[in-house]
Amino acid sequence: MVRTNPMQFIQQVRAEVTKIVWPSRRETGITTVMVFIMATIFAIFFSIIDISARSGLEAIINLAS
């Protein structure tokens, strides 16, 4: 395994950091809004599934008793 000295490591890290393409403020805002929208849609979807499953199970239990 090749070992690099700390100075070379820092230089390599700086070189890699300059290659990063950071999102703009607008892109970050749009992505954040999309995450909240998707989370809301999934919450509504799973709530409907939960209510349906609960109603179905209650109907089955009421028929059995």
C-alpha cells in the first residue's frame, strides 16, 4: 500500500474539492420543495392504504364475531 505524506494528501483533497459542482440556490430551493411535495404525497398515499387496511380488517373481525 502506497503511503502519502500529509502535505500531498491535503493537496489531493484540495484538487478534488475544486472538481465539485455545487448546486445553485435556485436548484437547492426547487429540490427542497420537491422533497416536501413527495413526502406529502407519500404520507397521504400510505394514510389511505392504512385506513383501507384497518377498515377491511375491522369488517373481517366483525363478521367473525
